[in-house]
Amino acid sequence: MQSLYDGGAEKLLVDMLNNFDYSKYDIDLLLEHDFGNYANLVPLEVRKIILFYNINRPLLERMIGKIMSYFGLYYFYILFFRRQIIIDKMKGEKYDTIISFLEGRSLVYHSFILKQGIRHLSWVHVDLFNFHWTKRYFKSNKHEKKCYELMDDVIFVSNDAKNKFQQLFNVTTSTKVIYNLIDCKTIVLRANEFKVEKRKFTVCLVGRLVRQKQFDSIIRVARIFVDNGYDIDFWIVGAGCLESDLSKMIHDLHLDDNVHLLGYKPNPYVYIKCADLFVSCSLAEGFSLVVAEALCLGKAIVSTKTVGPVELLGSNSEYGVLADNDDESLYNAIKLFVNDYNKVFVYQNKAAKRSLMFDVEKTMNEIYSIL
């Protein structure tokens, strides 16, 4: 992994590490940098191997990286500035299994240390067909496919994520689906650690403030609600590189009283629980950890039709309402609940039933079976 910053895959990894049986397994965790909101949550039994203790790279190296990235040559930057460092750092290490737990750069790094392991696994957390964010790290799609075919197994967080991946790459490697580890009991306990107050009908969204999450869409939707006479609060929980852009957008659209950027919260479950409705407006999701967590809390949910939420909520909106990926569809889906609060109660019950699909012990046994 690159770091343990606030992302769904990073949180999933930490949750898995905290559920491992360390009487049977020894685990090393290779990180580029030892920082992030989840860094202190890694259990003491895990040995961390840190590539770079100084997060500030030399100015010349940063400039070269930006130039090569601009011209689509970022893989060669990794090759020249990272490959030998990783090989030297891992020299002499031997493992039964090596896992690249994230797409992109983690997979490239994995390809440099194949000799250190007997088995090789790689996790895919997103719909790469519709959101191919990893291509900048490889020479070509053919090169990326070749890296995946060096693995013994490629693990997907949903069936739809696997199917979309095969549309893109059609790898011959063995593929398996293991749903994300979701600990509903812990989520419910944490949601009751303290209380927050809401003022009116409140919609909650959680995620990194990055392009993939499309929080600009929910801001435009909020403007439509205000223009149509509705008074609703939108809570956006999370931090990221687009925070200043989104803040400016909120101010420019005169939505300071309706859309609230709450920043990163170590316990987002309190806010999800308090809200009337949970919304995911992502461009692409392989599973959607936050949608699963909202199900655990028995929340009414609206989500764009990305592969993970479709699998979790049902293609016919059995456990939550699915919307097309445009502002009008999202507005209409949310309005169903604003105009008829009985629908909130109906979908709360459906969410609670759906959350029964999550089983920590079952998921961990599936993980053990592939190691």
C-alpha cells in the first residue's frame, strides 16, 4: 500500500489486519509512507516495512515526476526512481504469499518483487472498466494486463467489479470474489459513542473529496432543492484535494446554509446514524464500503448506479433506491424520501434485513482459504 490515508481500501485493510489470527500468521505490511488516519490502527503484531520515511521528495525528482506524468510516462518514473529502492528494501525477505492490496502503483511494485514470494494475489476494489484510474501507472493496457496475469489469483470485492474487469482485460488468471469485511456490531457500537444534532431533513454523504466521488453533483442537486423551495441540510463527511474547490462552489451557489463540509471524522457513523438519508453519488465503486456501513446502521439509502451499490442494494432498488448518474435523477431519487417520510421507514427496515449478509468470520475464512 502507498499509505494508510482515509480511503475505503485502506480502512478495509486495517479492519482485516485487526481480525487476523496471529497465532497462525506472520504479516509484514509494506508502505511507501507511514502516515494517514489509519496508520495508528495497525495491530502491533504486524511488522511495518517503510520505503520512505521522508514524505518530501527532492525538488528535481518531484518536477521529473510531474513532467513524466503529464506526458503519460509515469511508469518510467517508477522504474527509474522507485524500482531499485523496493528491490533493495525487500532483499533477503521470503514470503508464502505476497498481496498487492490496491490497484495501480501497488501492483507495479508487486511485479518488482515476485521472487520474494511463492503465491501472489492482487485485490481490485473498483470498476476499472468505467473508471480506469490506474492506467497512468503502466506503459499500456497490455502491460497492466500482463502484471495481473503474473498473479496466482485476482480478488474482487463484487461480482460486477470482476465482470467489468474482464471486459477490460480478459485475463487468464484465476479470479475470485470476496466481499469486503464489514463488522456491523462494531459499526453500531461506534455510531452510539456520542450524539450530533440535526436541524431539518438531513442527507449525509461520506468519502474522500476526489473526482471519483462526484460531490460537485450533490452540491448542484442541493441548489435544485433550494430553487424549488426545499430547506434541507447536506452533510459531506471527508477530506481531500478538492476541498477548496467544493467550498468555493458552495459559496458561489449561495448554499452555505444548506451544504456543510464537515471534514474528516474518525467516527463518521455518528453522522450517518443521525441523518435521515444516506447518499452515494460516486462515478464508480467496486463495492462501496460506506453503503455497506449505512446498511449496517439501517439507513435509507440513495446511490448512483455503480457496480458495487447495484449488487448491495439490488438491481431493482430492493434495499435502497438507485439513480442514474446525473443531477436530475439524483434529485428525483432524494425527493422521494423528502416528500414521503414513510419511505424512509420502509427502506430503513429493508436496509436492516440486507445487513444480515455481512459476516466477519465467514469473510476471514474466505481470506484464509486463498493465502
